[in-house]
Amino acid sequence: MIRYTASKKDRRLNLYDIKKIKIGIFFGIIAGIIDVIPMILQNLTWDANISAFTMWIVVGFLIAAIDLNINLTFVNI
């Protein structure tokens, strides 16, 4: 069985990662506002508005935080 043990240095967030996450959350907030404005105009319930807004914030965070290490041989296919 192969185990990968990352050092403490590998597990720490550096300033670049934090900046990426902040930008991702910012764009998630912008997308959430764009999505919620028509929902407010349609007089939808507040729980629907809050859930849609929260979804965009989480999506922005996930897109910024996840780093997919894709093998380059599969990218060129």
C-alpha cells in the first residue's frame, strides 16, 4: 500500500492561494447578485433567494480552491 504524507509546508495555504480564494468568493458574490435580482423581481420566497445566492458563493469558492492535477497526456486528446 502506498501512502502519501504531505509535509506541513505542502499543507499550508500560501498568499497566492488565499488571493485566489478571495477572488473566487468575490466572483461568486457577483454571480449570486446577478442570479438573485430576477428572483426578487418575481417575488420568490426568501429561502429560494438565499439558497441561490449561497450556492454561487460556494461554487466560486470551490472553483478557486480546487486544483485538479491533470496529466497533460490526457489534456491533449
